[in-house]
Amino acid sequence: MCRIFVGTTAEKKDIARNIQLYMHENSPDVKAIPWMDIMQSGNTALGCLMHEKETFDFACFIIGDDDIKISRGTKTSATRDNILLEIGIFYGHLGPNRVFLLHEREKKPFLPSNLDGIILISYDDSMPHDLQISLQPACTKILNNIKQIIKTRPSPIPIWLINFKEFYLKETDNSPVIDEIIKKISQYKTDENPYPIHICGPAAIGKSTFASQLKKQIGKTLNCKADILPTDCYSLSRNEKEALQLQGYEPESHNLQKLVKDYTTLMKRKSVKLKLYHHTHNRTNDEIKVNGEQFLIIEGVYSFYPGIIHKSRGVYIYLYAVPNKAKELIFMTNIMKRAYTVEKALEKLEKNFKSYQENIENNFLNHCTMQIHVDNSWHYYFPNNLE
């Protein structure tokens, strides 16, 4: 059996119930679950959705003229923002061919242009008193598409493999992975020069948080000082990158010469001052001081840059997520951390991820000495529970 999530605004929940009824009566192998049925007392709608989305093979959203959008002085009808956010979540999780958008035949709403590839299906709205009849042709199209996709392509996440843990709703414990790293570096706590720990991976993978957790544990377990060199501090501002039409993963988007110079200074146990980079507000005048302590943690997309690599010294950690998981993390982080609109987050998703693969993953992944996998609740683990 496969499961399809049905998302609507509160005003259109009757449509969700009728889709559920159609699937129940016409295909016992397809179970439609309206958004109302996954709500849990005490949890937010988004929290419930993130908790349950792994259990769905498809998603269907009823879109329409829910709100008025004013763009460049022109008023147009538009789909409500929370529905667009949910569409984006399932777009990143399942891919465009497993997400269906239903709209009234004569009222095709405005949608972000980058939602191309998602299946649009219209339904007859001339009989609002009999939704079951009005929706039948559209439901049939959805069902036929589902059957064809199942026939040609297996589900991206087998339902029977899902671990129903409450990710996103509780803090994860990453100490087992951190402890393994501590074991590897403990022999270097008396070295004359700082011992480098490099942490690389895509945006939104949690490099900064992981580095902070590691720094704290080094102090607690090894009784040594550690400091963090964030390579984001060498990035151009968002406005500068947009003006130069650069993606944040391209080498030209970072001042890598200064990174090499500061790294060399730190390895001599000296200090450097850097301007902080805030993903929401771009670069600021806030300064941080990084010290060349016993352990130097270099984190960021260019932490594996050849100019700061010692072939025989250091730990090179790559935080990795499979593409669908990485895209989900990037999409959510672009909205919550970088203050992107849903439309902008969707627009940038595929282009950014392609740039990441070309500039970072393809060049640096094979150079790591420790590969750590990340799921979509920022829980870190070794592949197959091994190093």
C-alpha cells in the first residue's frame, strides 16, 4: 500500500475528504491521508508535517485563489504561503513527479515558475454542491499517475524501512559520533602546533553546530582548548554574489587567499580577527577573534581547500546527506535561517545543489578521512554504524 498526503487550506478541507473517499472506494492499495488526520495535540502543523512526511509516497495539494498577491503594483490571486511551504517540503522530499497540484478549471492560480515539473490537474468547479462528482475525473488522473509511477519507479523511501522516531520534535544526541572523533585526536593534545580538524559538507548540513559541539567536548574530555575558524567569514556578501552571478559554492565567491594567510597564522599559535557572516543579514561589522589553540576546527564549504590541507596531519570530516535529504535541509534552512521567501527558496534549490555537487562534493568528498552521514533531523551517524 502507498500513502498520499492531501494538503488544503482549512476552507477546502471538504475537498480533501472527498479525495480520501475516492481513493478508499476505487483503489485499496492507495490510502489518502488529509492534513487534518496527522495533526497532534500540542504540536505545530509544521512540526507534525515534518514528523510524518517520511511515511508518504505521494502528495496532493489543492491550490487556489486563497490570498491576494501584489507584485510590482499588480494584484493577482495566489496560493496561501503555508501551502507553498508544504509543497516545497514534499517537492524536495519526493521529487516533482510525485507531487500533484489540483486547481479549479477556470481559476489557475499564480505559482512560482520553478515549480515546473509538478503535475497540474484541474477539476470542475461548476457543481460545488456535489464535490464527489466534480472531483472524480481529477482523482482518476491522480490514481492513474500513481499506478504508472509505482509500475516504473519504486518508492524513494520504502515504508517498511521507516523508523518512526520523533525527529524535528526533539533534540538529537550526537555524542557517539563526537566521542569517536575525540578518540582519534586524543594523542595530539600535547603537540607543539595546533592540530587541525576540518569539517566540510553542503550548506544547512549543520557544520557550525557540529563544530561547536566538538569544541565543547574537546574541552570537557581532553581538558584542552580548541577554537573554530569559520570559512563563511571569507565569503562575499549575498549582494556581492548576486551582482557577480555567483553561487556560494564557487571558489570565486570566497577570498581564499586570505583564508590561506589566516590559516597559516593560526597554525603558528597566533590569533586573527574576522568579520562575522550572518546568513540572514549578510556580512556585519561584528568581529570575532580566532586563536591558534591546541586544536583548530576549520568548518565550512571550503574547509578542504588545498591551500590549507596537510596530507599527513589532521582529521578531515565530511558531513554527507543523500541528495533528497540534503535538499530538504537546504530548503528549510533557506527559509528559517536565511529569511528567504518560499518562492525564492524553491527557485534557488536545484541550481544551488547542482553548484554544490560540481564545486564541493565532486572535488572534496574523496579526500575525507571520516565520512559522517546526516539525516533530515540533523542526527549524525557513521554509514552502516561503522566508521
